Amino acid sequence: MADSNMTFSIAVDNTDKVGEELIEACRRALEICGGKGETYAKLKCPVRTGNLRNSITHEVANDGKSVTIGSAVQYSAFVELGTSRMKPQPYLRPAIENHIDEYKSIIENELKN
């Protein structure tokens, strides 16, 4: 007669799926943070013609581990950091540093979901 107390379990390895979902959550979080950072930088950016402000973009790295916010306009660094003839008018650094808690919250929320 068979023992009625026998239990069976089947283990399923979801490591790959969990890893993929984690990477996707990181990408989503970075995309949201990048968009927010881009918006804050545009709001803080000094405007003469609008060229610099309109050139500010963000891009999530291919590996999904970082996001870059900036401008390809040649004089963007001069505006941000200043020159010997012009005082700095930071717009990128404050867009990040002044909103760290918000970015942390976004990342936490995306990882929880």
C-alpha cells in the first residue's frame, strides 16, 4: 500500500525571467528619470535663442545601466561651467542634484512593480 503522506514538488528555475524583468524595470526607471531630468534642465536652462534649451535630450545606455542628459550644442559646457568672460549658468547639474529624492523614488517604484 502506498504512503498517503508523500508530497511531490517541481522546481522551476525562473532566474533568467527575473533577471530580464529586473533589467527592464531598470530601463523603465532610467527612461523616466532621464525624461524628468531633461525637463528640469530645460526649465533651468538660460534662453537667448532657445537653441540650447531645445537641444537638451536624454538617452539610456544600451546596457540599461545609466542615462545621459545633455546637449550636443558646442557651447553647452561654456554655459554650464562658465568661461573667463562669462559666469556659469548651471542647468544640468541642478536638474540632477536638486531632484535626487524624486529619482530615487522613481527607481524604487519601478523595481517594486
